[in-house]
Amino acid sequence: MATPPQSGEFDLAKLYLWVKGLESKANSVIRELDVLKNDLVKKNIDLRKEVKILGEDFLSLRHEHEKSLQKMDLVIQELKQTAGKEEVTVLKKYLELWSPLNFVSQRDLDRALQNKIEALRLNEVKEPSVNNQGGIALGDKMNNKSNIVNFSENNFDDDEFRQNNLITADKITSEKNKNIKSVFKVSDTGSDDYNPLQKKVIRTNKEVSETNKKEKHLPFA
């Protein structure tokens, strides 16, 4: 009678093949896991670098935003200090009304008054002398003219009478007219009457004074 085959030896060989197959599959899985692991680590490192760069860019943008806000605040403050359109229009109207280019300085006005008074004295000296009713002779007129010139040079000094540019032109003219009147109030009879020559000079001085009163609102340099 025949003996059955030994099932123990067959099972061991088959088991051995299965174990080898599982081992190879496990190794391949391990290799794949290692590759995936390495890829994940690289991607993680790259992602961290990108996040770091993005954080730095965000900080730089934030600093730039703060600087721009500060600049805007400065611009707003400067704009608040500037004049508006209405104020500029008002200033333009005042400038057109005043016309500063046509202003006259106190020195120029004094010089013009002195020249005009000197011209009047020269014209009066050239006319013939009138001696009726205690008039002043030609020689007396020349002496009075020199006295008036010396009086104006000594007593109407710019630095003394201006007093820091606060004295007006009509005040200077009134003082000069008073001194001129006091000089011409001299007669042989000792009276206060004026001869025609004196009256003409005083009338001319009054016209000059009225002209200065009309221009007294002009500012002085």
C-alpha cells in the first residue's frame, strides 16, 4: 500500500515563498515611504522659507504704510497752515486796492517838500522887493531865506523828527509852516500884519499842507 506525500515539506516551501514575497513588498513600501518622507521634508522646508519671506515682506509693507501715514499727516498739517482760495482772493483785492508799488517813503516826501519850498523861496527872491506896510527888503529876504534853509537843515533832521517812522508828513509840514510864518512876521512897525509877498508865501504853504493832508494815509517806508 502506497504512502501519502509529506504535507509538512510542501507547506514550508510555500510559506518560505510567501515570506519572501511579503518581505520584498514591505521593502518596496518602505522605500516609497522614505521617498515620500524626503519629499515632505523638502516641501516643508521650502514652505517655511516662503512663509518667512512672506512675513518679511509683510513687515516691510507695514513699515512703508506707517511711513506713508506719517508723510500724509505732515502734508495735512502743512496744508492747514496754507491760505485758502478765499483768503488769497481777499489778499489779491487788498493788493490791487493799495498798489504798494506806488507807495512813497517818508524820505522821498520830505525831499519833495524841501525842494518845493526851496523853489518857492528862489521864486520869491527873484521878484522885486515890496517895502510898503513894513515889507521885507531884498537883502532881508536873502537873509531870511538863508535863515530858513539853516533852520530846516538844523531842526528838521530826518533821524530826530521821524522817531522810528511814526511822525507823519502833515506834522512835519505844519511845523515848517509855523517856523516860516514866525520868520515872515517881521516888520519895521513891529505889527503882525503881512505884506502881499508874505501872504502869497503863506498861501502857498497852506496849499502844500492841504495836499499832504490828502496823502497822509500813504504808508511810509
